[in-house]
Amino acid sequence: SQPPLSRLVARVERHLGVRLFDRTGRGVAPTEAGRAYLDEARRVLRLASDAADAARRAAAGRAGLLRLGFD
């Protein structure tokens, strides 16, 4: 049976319809598609982390819009 990580990678490859890795007898190496996917996946993870930080700042009152008015 395949290890869990290998099954997950195979599932992602099927979903995308591309090979992310070239598999050889000596190991694996990312394909051009795999490198592009990794770059974008890292960007998405950074954005998700930034979104969580923004929500925490807003909840703590350290971000948001403050409007003051006077007559």
C-alpha cells in the first residue's frame, strides 16, 4: 500500500490533471508544473496567514476604520 503522502500527491495530481513530480528509481524531482504549483501554494498560504492576522488585529481593535465627527 502507498504511504499517505504519496496517496495525497497522486490525488492532487489527478485533480489537477498534471504530474507534479517526475519519479525515478533514485527518487523524485518536481516537474515544471510542480514548481509552479509550489510557488502559488506558498503564496496562498502567506495570504491565508495574513488574513488571519488581519482578523486578529481587527478583533483587538488595532485595525479598522475610525470616524470622528464634530459640530
